[in-house]
Amino acid sequence: LLATLAARVPGALRIACPLDPQPDEFREQILRETRAEANPAGQSAGMRTVLLDDGHLLARPIQGGLRPFEDIVSLAEGADLWVVAIDAVLWPFLNRGLDVRPLFDEVRVLQPWTEEQLGTLLEDRSARAGFSPSFEDLVDRLRMTGDEADRSDLLQERRAGYYQMVWDHARGNPGLALEVWRSSLAEGEDGSVRVRALQVPDIRRIEGLPDTSLFVLRAILQVPGATEDALAQATRLAPSQVRNVVDTGVRHGYFAQREGRVEVSWQWLRPILLVLERRHLLVSP
């Protein structure tokens, strides 16, 4: 969305919030980049459109964790238009912790992709990768004994039903849809690309986790790219407890750990979100 706005609005300034922002340094960066030249009368050179991406990285679910977000957003003056992108997982936390009405004139929620849009996306990515997936393995062989027209209709029916299942699993999230589509493809003996039954993790593995693990899971979602120390601060758990949860999660594939930072794997994101929402540990956007 912000890339589209940047392309369509002349002079728009797009700023990406760093993964681990230093509030004072980031504030100075924004002031430098947004400072407009003044005319001799001291008036602003004109309205600037500022597009701030990943604004949620400025907030942390800890005591005083909203102050950096408030400080940066307060830089928006009446002569400027600011568009701030915020992840849906952090938005309820911000909404509860701040009176957002004075901060934002409008709040727009991006709607999930439709089933048709996701189907088009999967077909487009498959074509760009140079293959045409076969759905034949998902059809009862006895039903494939008709003429060519009947078989074609049957495969089209199966294809539409499969895309619907992907859409339902991903809740219209294109990233999750691509992940489950990728994991459901396999190479046949003849070199063709075959579509298997939907490959999704067993949610019961997450449902059986103790509360301590679920608290760490929530913190990983709410503190993108967090270190173990940041997770301990957010959960108020002992660092050793956090380390045990992270080590176990990495072994089971729930998490990925890169350069000391922890993130939820794409494969397990949907089950984790679902379990946390059922336990009322996350608010569904």
C-alpha cells in the first residue's frame, strides 16, 4: 500500500522504521528528512506526505513502551499528511494504551484478500516459476474414467475447491496462502508438479503447550525481531524460562532464530494465532 502511495503522490517521503529503533536517533532522522525549506516569509514550502512503514516497531508491550511511538507520531504537523502502517497484532495494544483519536484523523483496516484474488495470485506465482500444477492426485480415480470434457470439469472443480481451502486456512492473507501452497506441492515421477492434500501443521501441538510458552509466543508476535532479553522483559519471565521455550520452539520448527533474534515461522503462524485468540491472549483484528 505504501509503495503504491509513494508512486502516485509526487514528493511523498517513505520512511521504514528500523527493526530495533533508537528513538532519539530515529527522531532526528525523521526531522532531517521531513524538514521543508522555508520561503523568505518563513512559511512552509508546502504539505509533505510522509509514509511511515512498520510503525508498530516503535511500541513495546512493556511499562512505558508506548512513549517512543507517541514521540515520533507527535512530529506530524498540521502542514503534513502522515500515513502510518501498523501491524494488526500490535494495533489492539496501541488502541487500548493510547487515545488514538487525537493521533489519527482516520483509521483504515486493510481487508483480507478474496478467494478469487488469492487464486489468481497462486496461479500467477506458479506460472512465473515455470510450472502448471496438476490436481489429478486429489481426484478419485474412478471418477476420472469419463471422457476428456468430464475429466476437465472435474479437475476444474477440484482446483476451485482447493483454492477455497487455501483461502480459508490463510484467512485471506497472501503470505500465508503462498506458504501453504508451496508446502503442498510435490514433484511427480514424471517431473510434473503435483498438488497434494493441504499440508498444514497439527494445531493440537500448540494447544498442548503450557501457559508460559503461550506468553512467549504472544511476545514474539508483539515484539518483531525480539532478542531473548527483550522477550523476558515483555513477559516478565526469567531469562532461563524464555531460553527454554525458544530452544524448544526452534527444535519443533515453531520459531526461527537468526542473529540472536526470534520470529515465528511462516508454517506455524496460522495455528499460533488461532490458539492465542482462543485463549484470549490476542485480539482478532
